[in-house]
Amino acid sequence: MKNPVLVALFCLMQTLILAQSPTPSKPRILISTDIGGTDPDDNQSMTHLLMNSDLFQFEGLVSSPSYGEGNKKEILRMIDIYEKDLPKLNKHNKKLAKPDFLRSICKQGRKGNAPFSGYTTATEGSDWIIKCAKKQSEHPLWILDWGGLEDIAQALHDAPEIQHKIRIYWIGGPNKKWSANSYAYIAENFPNLFFIEVNSSYYGFFSNNTEPDTINTSDYYNRVIQGGGHLGMDFKNYYDGEIKMGDSPSLFYMMDGNPEKPERESWGGSFEKITYSPRTIYNQTTTLKDTVAFCSIIEIHLKGPKIEIPSDSVCFWMEIPYGKTIQKWPGYHLGNGDYAIRYIPKKAENLHYRFTSKIAEINGLEGDIVVSNLWPGKKHSTDYPLGNHWYSDKSDINLYDEKIQGGKTVLKWRNVILDDWAKRWKWLK
């Protein structure tokens, strides 16, 4: 095409075509977090979120601590720190989220885990999820869950019609342990959700893997973050600055490619469809002859006296040694002398437990169970069947990062992700 007139016409046509092409939309996201609780990795992830806030269309920031003392005030505190650094950040990017807007969408959700039914009463957080899901939009609402499922379960119970308007990327693992009842409610009643259940892959981002050329997360603070404004000073308060950010793979996933395709490779992992969520029901305490997959539901039912207390009341406890402490999990009276508890182990181990209760028939019962390292494991007749859009960590043994199922699907992107973030830390120096 040597004719200059034709060249000019061709360039003009291309310009017009590009001008008419729709600008790629920012994903609509709502964060559900237990920030301020026992694990400060949420604070690290919130720092990353705020520094990349221009990439998302924010709908909500909900405090949903199924365990610990997390609260909305901690989200607001992080926004205050971000606001101090915003003038420097704005010199490089004026599209970052406005602090007052972020404050306006902060909501308090349920504090503490749900009873055996999986839901209780509406909260400010669950109502906000419903409101955001029902907004008129061509795009779905992505709920990136860094904590418990209680507010999502409550929202689905109160407005089941929203199930087709939302997508969920959930950091499970330990969070699943605390949200066993809400998880069971969702899996049983909403199997057709678009749900990415990440029980282990996210560990790959901060694993101890020290393969050649893999960025060491232990010295990243000293090399990159230190001296990076108020956010940088605050970051030192979490794990002494060592990178964990266990919830950030949900953000990485939304930052890298089409989120509607979980089986693709992405910064936030690569996932495969699962057709069932494993649940094993026992009508007595278990022994080391019993084996379940990690992150699967163990449901133990016991018989006892027909006492006069409301159904779904806590009346016994499962005690499990955890390091130098004892973790306690509530068990419930279901009525008519039936008692039950759900527990979800987060890792492969031989697990010992003991029941304590004022009910003599239950108090002092003990049990053991073997937890295997492959999710979702073998099928049982009592599993929850799932629909066509439920995804989880890839089971290919070649993608394990040591004992972490699917860990390499995230680990492989660690350098790219941290190099990308380093560019923004430079803005604060």
C-alpha cells in the first residue's frame, strides 16, 4: 500500500474502529474479609488492594470474621493510612479509588461462625451483598472472600435469586475450617453457583520454595517496601514485613486475564472443575481406620437425652490440640435427642479430638481420624453434588509445591507479581 492517500484512509479507518471498540471494563468486586483478626495477612492484602485500586470497580468492603476479632474499624484504619499516601500515588495514577468513596461502602457483617443451619439473621454486610448483586449491570459481581462465608450464605438464604448474578473466589483452607456450617449450607442448597474454592493453591505465593530465580519473600520488604510512605511503615507491623498475603491471589486472579475462565493460567492460579464436595457422615466417634480428604466435611452425629433446649443450640464442644493451645469447635442439639458437629481439617495429619459437655453421654468421648493430602478425594454417597461452575485446586501431582496441592499454579507467577507491585512502591519513595 504505497499510495499515500490510501495509507491515510487506512489509518483513519483503523482509528475509527478502535474508537468504537468498547473499553474493557473493570471487574466489579466486593471484598469480604476478616481483617483485624488473628491473621494479619489480610492487612497485607488490603495494602496491595488499595495500591491497585484503579484496576477495579469497587462495590463493597465487608467485615466478615467467622473467627477472631476482625471488624469494620480495621478496614477504615487501612483506608486512613492509604489516604495519607494518596497525594504521592496520584502523581503517577489519578484513577486510584477515593478514600471517602471506599469508606462509604464499608459494612459490618456477622461476627462469629454460623450455627449448624449455616445461617442466622441478616447483617449490614449480607444486606449490602444483596443490594450490590441486584444492581443493574451487564457484568457479574465478583465476591473475593478472604474470610468466612457467613454473610454470603446469609445473603443467598435471604435472596436466593442473586445466585446467578455473583461469582465467588474464596480463600478456603483455614477459613473453611471456621465456616464449616455456612459452607455446607451453600454447597447443599446452591450447587450451581459460579464458585472458585481455593483450599491450597494460594499457599504457593508465599511458600518456602527457594528454587533458583524465585523471589525470596523474606527480604522483599527490605529491598522494595522499606521507605515506601505510610503504607510501607504500616506493612512492617505484619509478620515483621515478611510477605504472606494469603488472600491476594484473589486479586491477582482478577488482574490477569478473563476471570470467567478458571481453567486458564493466571496470576491467581489455575483451577479444575469438581463435581462433588466431599462429606463423610459418622454416627459415632471415629478411629484411625477412618480416612478423609483435607478440607472435606466430617459430620459426626451422636444420640443423647431429649433435653428441652432450642434446636441448633450449642451444647458440646470438640477440643483439638493445636500447637500449645486447644482449639474448640461447637456441637449442636438438633432436637429429639440428636446431636451433631461439623469439622473441616485444613491439612493432612492424624487428628485426635475430645468432646466436652454437661451432657454425661457426650462428655469425655474421644476419637481419631486420618486426613489425606488429596482434595477432593474419593467419593461418598453423602457428598454434596455440584453443578458445572464449581472449581478448585488442580489435582495434578506435578503441580504440587511440595505438599501444597496446586501450589505451582501460583508460585510460577511470584516474580512477575512482586515485580509488578514494586513499580508502585517506587511511587511512594
